[in-house]
Amino acid sequence: MPLYEHVFIARQDLATAQAEALIEHFGAILADNGGKVIANEYWGVKTMAYRINKNRKGHYAFLRTDAPAPAVQEMERLMRLHDDVMRVMTIRVDKHEDGPSVQMQKRDERDRGDRGPREDRGPREDRGPREDRGPREDRAPRGDRGDRR
């Protein structure tokens, strides 16, 4: 059977237990139609980039499934009809990644790329050392923050 990954966003005014119950509910729908949930993750309440149905936040959930296409279509249909679910995204994958998703990994375990700790980077060459810049009064005003020091 094909492998899928699903992410859905539920309304922010649900309790955490209700959001996790939605994960179980949609997993049961897949199981009834011949599929199975390999893993699920509750990512918590996160702020969205834009409003959806007058909501700024939502409960994010992630499912890894192994299910036939008709089972996935039925689950998606019921998700879109459910009043508590605001958005659904499903993608087909060749294989599931081992371990937790990137959202669940701790921040310090994530790869920082080329950036190292600040003390290793040294002073910024474009501004020079801080002590050479002088006090704030000698420089241009700070725009709309001129009354603050």
C-alpha cells in the first residue's frame, strides 16, 4: 500500500484532549477502510502565518499512514466536512523517515548550518567596534522612536 503523510490544523478553541481525540478519530476511519496509522504526533497550538476562519492559532497534528487511496480519500473528505478541522494537507511519500518529525525535534538538536556561537564570529567589519561609534546623541535620529533613549 502507498505511504502518506497528513497534517491538519484544528480550531484553537479546542482543548488539547479534543485535538488528540481528532487524531484517534481519523486514524479509526483509516483503519475501517483498510489502512493503518504508522505514527502520529500532536504538535501543539501554533501561530499561523495568516488568519483562517477568523483564527490566528490552531492545533497542529501529523499522521504517518499506510493506506489505500480510497481510504485516504474518505478520511480527507470527512476531515474537510468536520467543523473543527480548518486545513488538511496530504502528501504521498516513498518511505517514512525514522524518528520524530522536524517539528518535534528539540531546537538544539537541529542543524544550525554555517552559524556558530556568536563569540566565535568576531566583530562585524561593516560597523567597526562599538566603542568607536560614539553616543546615540551624535548620530541620526531613530525615526519614530526619537522620544526614547
